[in-house]
Amino acid sequence: MNNRIRKYIYICMSVFLGLTVASCNSNDSKGESKLVINEVLVKNVTNYQDDYGQHSAWIEIFNKSFGSENLAGCYIRVQNNLGDSIYFIPKGDVLTVVKPRQHALFWADNQPNRGTFHINCVLDAESDNYIELLDSGKKLLDSVTVPAIALADDCSWARVSDGNKEWEIKGVDSNKYVTPSTNNTTLNSNPKKDKFANLDKFGYGMAISAMTVVFSGLLILFILFKFIGRVAIYLSKRNAMKAKGVTCEKEAKEKKLGEAQGEVIAAISMALHEMQNSAHDYEETVLTITRVKRSYSPWSSKIYSLRETPNRK
């Protein structure tokens, strides 16, 4: 009976875990894509140039996650009045790995033989352009329709900020400019810095706060080392009393148990002095090699001390 109950419990747990994993996978599949189309420029007259020095239309993809994502195996699809074209991002290129919160720029110049980031698609400068980003299974990751109203020279259709759901035209004024391969929102100033500069124009507050931090740290270190020193003296005194068999603190104080003797302090001081002044020897950089000459004498040669073998005649 116990085995049957145990088996029933195991089956229920397995079913529960299976349902949990399935629900998690379904939630993940319904979640937002980490790779999104971030900015598109159709009429490139004087804007960003490619590695061949050409002004071509480009499509920027942004990785809005905090982990690296690989675009290899994905597809870019473009639909407009010129036709329906799709580009397969080849595998094997290390540059297709988009780092966290970074961008990848693809040139829509219909020149795929120029490299991985040159796609076989062309953007129509006369009508709307529908662009899709598909994964390796041709599942839709992100899509955008670039309206014809955003097709002015050197103007892009971009998200308000990286990964934002709202889109706007950039390049129409100096405050909203085209940003290929970089953040859609560029801050020209630091609000915190400006606020601090307004509150503390002459830097007195910064100087006082910095000195307060430094002296507070020194005070804490002084108290800490003082406490550690007293604890060490107390433990040394207690061990000395235990070794000598003394129980009275007055007697231990009279015998100076646990206190360093003058000879010990002098020896430590001399060792520190020697280490600071003569720890390293100064040696000459000239190497002298003297050849040893040995005088030859036949009296000390072994060949003359050997007995010669007589010749038979």
C-alpha cells in the first residue's frame, strides 16, 4: 500500500513539474524579443558611410537585453513597391554577436558579396517600407513600417530611445539627430552634475564632504587599532599569568607579565632599521672573468710515469 501511495505521489509531482515547465516555456514564447529594429534610414545622401565609402540605406538592430545575442541564422525581410526580398544572416562571423545594450548596422544596398552586413534588399525611397526581423525558424522577432513621410534626405525613422515602443523622425533638427550604431538618445549634459554645480558653485560643500569622509575613516581606523592593541595586550597578559600561575592582577602588574621587555623592543627596532637601510646590496654591473693559467711540468705528467711495454725482437 505504501509503495502504491509513493508511486502515486511521484506521478503527481512529475505531472506538476511538466505543467510548470510548459507554462514557463509558453510565457517565454509570448515574451518580447531581445533583438529589435531600432532605427532605419532610407535616403542616405551625406550621412554615415559604409566600409566601401558608399552612402547606402541602413537598418539598425538593437539588443535590449543584458546578455549577448547572436544574429547568425536570422532573417531580414523587406517589403515595398520594389518587391519582397529576404536576407539570411550567415553564420561564422563573430561580429554577428551583439553585446548587451549594443547595436548592429546592416546596409540595404543589394550587395551581399561585400560582407555579412550588406544585405540583398533595397529600401524604396518613394513609398512605405515594411521591415521584419525573423529568427532562424522564421518566427517574427520584430517589425516596423517606415512611412513615406520619414523619407526626407538624411532623416531616419527611429525609436525615441533604444528599445522604446514609440517612434519618431530624427534628423529634422539639431535636438533629434540620426545616430547610427549608437544610442538614439544622446545626453549632452549630466543632470546630476549640473544640479550639484548649481548648489555648490565654489566647491566648498565638496571639499567639506571629502575631508569629512577622510578624517572619519582615519578616526575609525584609529579606534579599531586601539581596540585591537588593547585586546592583544590583555590576551598576552592573561596567557603570561596562566603560564606563571599568577592569579592576582596586582602581582602580575608588578612582575610586568605580558609586557614586552626593553631588550625585545630594542631588537625589533634594530631589525627594522637594518631592513630599511641595508636590505639590498649594491653590486657592480661589471663582470670580470680571470683565466686560470696552469704551468706544465713533465714531472707531474702521468704519461711519463707509466711503464712502457718492451718490444720483442
